[in-house]
Amino acid sequence: MNTAISTNQAPTPAHTYSQGVRQGNVLQVSGQGPVDPATNEYLHPGDVAKQTERTLLNVEAILQAGGATFDDVVMLRVYLTDRAHFATMNEAYGAFVSSRVTSGVLPARTTVMVGLPREEMLVEIDALAVLG
């Protein structure tokens, strides 16, 4: 049975989806962007490094609400609007994720260049975690 995961530490979904869904020991976190959970405002226009960090903080909040940490994450998918942002995103991503993975095994990752729903969004990230 699916269980919706919800927390006020991550942005309220703008559309018809759950922040995360857990079934048994599998937790899928919906795509997150650089949104302040308190105000639902998009942050850091034009700064992909800061947007990446804010986005990962939102992912982390939903993981925690579902009983997971980055050590439980097996896959992260990163969606970027511009190939030119890859190196900067990758540096911010690497610093953030590496600081939270205590096992030493970093999650698998895919990065895709896309158009995102909001013009101010430079990055969106979702996560798949397997607990226990």
C-alpha cells in the first residue's frame, strides 16, 4: 500500500502530486526545485549552485519525513535547463551529497537537460531511496 509522505520542511506541491510516496521499504521523492518551504518562493535566480543546494535541502526534508537519509538513496535524477550549468551544479551537488553520505557509497545519478515548468528554475532533483 502506498503512503503519502508530507512535511512542512519542504515546499507544498504546486500541482496534484505527493511530496513523496513510500511503499514498504521504497521511498520515491517527487522532483524538487529551489523553493523556500516557508514562503513557497523560488530562490536564487540565476545561481545554479545555490539553487542546487536549496533543492537538495528540500529533497532531504522529504527523505527524513519518510524515515530515510542520503545513505538510503540509491538514485538521484538531476534535471538542468542548460548544459553550461553542469560543472557548477556538479560541484554544489558533490559537496552536499558527499557531506551527507556516511557509508561512502554515493547514490547513482542521471543528469538530463530539459525545459522546466518555471523559468526561474535552473535545476530540479528527485530521489529514490530503499530503506533497511
